[in-house]
Amino acid sequence: MRALARLRWRVAITLTVVMMAVYFGFILLLAFNKPLAGSLVAPGLSLGILLGALVIVATWILTLGYTRWANRRYDPALDRLKREAGR
């Protein structure tokens, strides 16, 4: 039971750190290198706008990854523990 709880916390902390790095990296780029963020990668599309959209996409990907992990690993392990405790 404790091993499963530790694993859940480890996954949660890892995903939180990754999301914070993505988000704060983007914010720091905007704060300290505005010319780079304002540079155009295509007509009408700046690097800052592109990276901002990628921050949102990263959130979706991390959420999808957590959901898949929980459905495939965490929930079945939790169900096994519940069944064993009910015996």
C-alpha cells in the first residue's frame, strides 16, 4: 500500500516539476528576451505565440500521460489492494 502511495506521489511530483519548468521557462523567456519571443517564425506568427500554444499542448500531453498511467497501472493496483483487504 505504501509503495503504491509513494509511486503516485513520485509521478505527481515529476509531472508538476515538468509542467513548472515548461511554464516558467516560457515566462522567463518573455520576461528576459522579448526580442527573441517577438521574432517571426512565419508571417503573422511570432515565436512567443508559438511557444505559448506549445505550453497549452504540453499541459494536454501531461494530462493524457497521467490519465493513461493511472488507468493502466495505478487503478488496477489499487483495485487489487482493495480486493486483498476485503478478504
